[in-house]
Amino acid sequence: MSDLVMDGVRKVFTTRGRPPVEAVAHFDLEVRSGELVGLLGPSGCGKSTTLRMIAGLEDVTGGDIRVGGRSMLGLRPQRRNIGVAFENYALYPPLSVADNISFGLRARGGLSARALRERVEDLAERIGLRDILDDRPVNLSSGQKQRVALARAIAREPDVLLLDEPLSHLDAAQRDLTRRELRRLQRELGYTTVLVTHDQEEALSLADRVVVMEGGRVRQVGTPDEVYDDPADLFVAEFVGEPAMNLLTGLAGSGPAGQERVVGVRPEDVAVVCDESGGERGGGRGKRGGSGGGVEGDVGGEVVVVEDFCEYGLLTVELAATRQRIVVQTGPGPAQLPGQSVGLAFQRDRTYIFDTTTGGRVR
Ligand SMILES: Nc1ncnc2c1ncn2[C@@H]1O[C@H](COP(=O)(O)OP(=O)(O)OP(=O)(O)O)[C@@H](O)[C@H]1O
């Protein structure tokens, strides 16, 4: 296995008659040998372009890409020993599953027919494709096609494995299963892997580290816990987390030059401390006692929406002072009803302050 280094990589697309598009501005990243890094960001932030530059399918405008210390610039895709499993599978329809998997290996040469067959069977066994080795892609489900694309990408024992939205076409049950298998396989085989996804659950659950991108720029690189618990800026705070972090104005004062500030607090870090019935209602991680007999807490408001997801509940509360809405995660089966007045308490060490002018975090 090799490490992958992206050193100030930049990509500008120039199309005649149109202004140039800077798809990737200045991308620095070191992916350690055997590590799985997820590129996460909204549509158009430059994830696929980054992946395509690593694969050699797109030229770089500036910077360098090195695998195991060797620059990839100027090397054709076939010479890079980088395996790619694309979102759209890119399987060869006339070929069987076995031939699709072994295609790259055969093209490279050097293995006997028997060794090839053994390699394909071993991989098919690990990835759960053994029973469909003789089938054609047209007869496969989306999940099976995605596995074949993955098997083909790793058959040639690449230095780096690139996965483009690997779970996007799967239904929820398949996605969970495939995600676990993918993680197990990646750990077992120890491939240095870069995964592209716009699905944060996929990135946070699969990756050792996540790169959050926006507008061609890297906003934060960190472990899933780091980007969730310690977001570098307003963009990361809003983008990572579902339901999204609450952002409240009017609670944090303003910056030295009068810049507006917002307080961020995640739904699970807000507790319903008491409601108009006077009872204490636990919710979120930050349970704090209310004073009872009245509505207190850091802020007060009225419940406008109650959602019950069995394992947890969500309350949308309209704050009395500012009319802003805040989402609160409660335990199973929320005890409140729409129209009720509640007091909410924030877990102090889990609130964040951002400068809305710069988007930066105020620490
Ligand atoms: N061949 C191209 N020519 C011109 N502009 C392009 C080209 N490919 C991508 N772009 C532009 O570069 C930017 C980044 O695109 P890219 O596909 O890398 O984003 P992405 O994050 O992968 O988005 P998605 O999740 O929708 O695939 C976008 O503004 C896109 O329109």
C-alpha cells in the first residue's frame, strides 16, 4: 500500500465563450497508507473533479499528486495503478461478471488463465459475488453491479482505491449492509482509499477522516467526530449533522466591528427543562433541572411541530423572543404537544459561536 499526497492541486476548466470555472482551488491532503478518507460536500463543490484528477482522467492546472512518493502528473490512467469504482458502474455489458472483474488484470498481462481465475474467485468470495460470476451485468441488481465495479477496481491490487458515490443507487437496507461490508473489506485488504459522497452519513460512518469541501475549497479535514463536534466554520457546522445545527441570532452579541454573531447548538444538545404543566421534561444530552411551576431555561418558546421517530423525537419550537425556530431532539416518544410552552436549556460546552460576516468560528 502507498500513501497519497495532494499538494496544492488546482483545476480550472476553460470552455470557449464562457468564463473559466475554478472547480478545485488549492487542495492539500495527505492520505496515509491504508486510510479511508471521504470527500464530502454539496453538489458542484469539486469532489468528482478531485477524484478524476487522482485517477488521471482530468489534467491538473497546478500542484502535484504523488502516490508512494511518485508524481502521477503526466502518467496515463492505466499507468497509475489506481482502482476506480464509478457511481455509474461502467461495466462492460457483453462480458460476464468474472470477465468484468478480471478485465484490467488481463489487459495488464503476466498472470496465467488459472491464476486469473483464482484471483477472481477469491475476490468474488469476499465480496459475495460467487454465485453470479457467469451472469451478465444486465441481469444484476444495482447492489450487485456496484459490487462488481468494486471487485474490478480492487482486482488489480491498486496502490490507491477511488470510490465515487459507492452506495448511491442502493435502497436503505442494501446501503447499510454494503456500507458495513465495504468498511470490513477496506480494513481487511488495507487499501488507501478516497471516497466521494454527498451523503454525510456515508462519509461519517465509513471514513477515518473526512474532507469537507465547498466551492472548490477545503473547509475542514478531520475525523468524523472532529468535524461534527468541533466544526471549523459556519459552513461545516451547517452542512454536517442531520437534523442540522440550530443557528440562533440575538443571543451572542456582536463582534468588535459590530459583526453579527450566531449561536449554534445541535438538536441533541438542547434540553426541554420544563413545560407549562410545570413538570421537568428531559430531552437531549444536556438535561438540566428546571425550577418547576413555570417556564424557564435559557430560552422559552412554543412547540409548533412534534415528530416521533420511535427511537427519538424531534420538537420544533418557536422562540418567544425572536420567533426563530429551533429543533430539539428528545428521547423516544416526545412528551410535548403542539401549542405547549416550553423552556429550553443549552448544554453550555456544546454551543458554538460564529461570525456571520466571515463565517468563521469565534472561540
Ligand atoms: N468538464 C467540465 N467543464 C466545465 N466545468 C466543469 C466540468 N466538470 C465539472 N465542472 C464544474 O466544476 C465544478 C465542480 O464539479 P464537480 O463535478 O467536481 O463537483 P461535485 O462536487 O462532484 O458535484 P456532484 O456531487 O454534483 O457530482 C462545478 O461547478 C462544475 O460545473
